[in-house]
Amino acid sequence: MTTPEHVLAEFKSGKLETFYKNTYGQLLLYASRYLGNDYSFLAEDCVQDAIYKAYQQRETFSSVSTFKSFLYCCIRNAAIDILRKNHAQENYLSQQEEDIEFLNSIIEQETLNLLYTSIANLPEKYQKIFELNFQQGLKNAEIATLLGVTESAIKKQKAQMIELLRKDLRKKTGDDLLAIMIILSYLYNHIN
């Protein structure tokens, strides 16, 4: 059986075979446990870095305990660095997602403001059709009955209403495609 003192003596002389046979597995287990399941795949990197640093200072180790302490501290510090970097990256990504959500909510609100302003500029009969159809969810036949007109008249008035909205939004945005997208987005979100 190889003693820890023998492992240290061979390590100090530059021979690593005994060290790897007797100590490497323990160090790898320590690094894996410290890193946890999510980052245990980086355990070998931590151990190899610790061994390299210890090898560079191998003549300075006066006892097995200082040698092992040095290795464990190096592994621990490397693992902490990995965990910090990944935590910082996760925080950064999370902040980016929050920023995007915030910007999207502003864009959505400003888009709705444009649309509602355009709706408020519609003639009263079109405002009523918009409210009954898109806000209350009534069908064309139901709206026709309520307003005392034919269903085909409601269809025609809805088409005219959407065209008026498109023209008003095009004036406000300077872009016909954007105007159409605003209307379609609203309709899609309120019909489905």
C-alpha cells in the first residue's frame, strides 16, 4: 500500500504516476461535488489546473497536509470562478430578457395608443361597429340585428372602417405596411 508521504515524495521528484493512481480520483470527486450537477463536467479542468500549479511549486510542500490543502484550495477557487462566471452570465442573460420584455411592452403600448387614437378618429358608426365586433366579439349577423341593417351592409362598413384605420395609421407612421401590421396584430390578438 502506498502512503500519502510516498505519493508526495514521488510528486516532489517529478513522478506523477503514483499521484494519479492514488489521489486523482479523490480530487476529481471533490471538484465534481463542489461544482454540482450542472457544472461537474468541468471538474477535470479544475483538477488538472490544480495539479499543474502544485507541480510548479512541488519543492515547496513540506508535508502531506500542506500539499493536500494546496490542491483542495486550488480546486475550490477554480470551481468558484466557474460558478461565478456562469452565474454572472445567467444574470446578464436574464437582464437582457427583462430589457427585451420591457421594450416589447413599450412598443406594444405605443402601438395600441396609435390604434386607439385612430379608432377615436373614426366616424361614430364605425366606432360602434368596431366596439361590437372586435371588443364585444359579436358576429356580423348579431351586429346587423342590433343596428337594424343587413349583414352585407355590416361587412361593407367593416371593410371601409379598416381602410380608414389603415389610412390614418399610415399618416401617423409614414408606412403603409406598418399600418396594416398594427391592425392585423390587434385583430389577431382580439379574435383568437
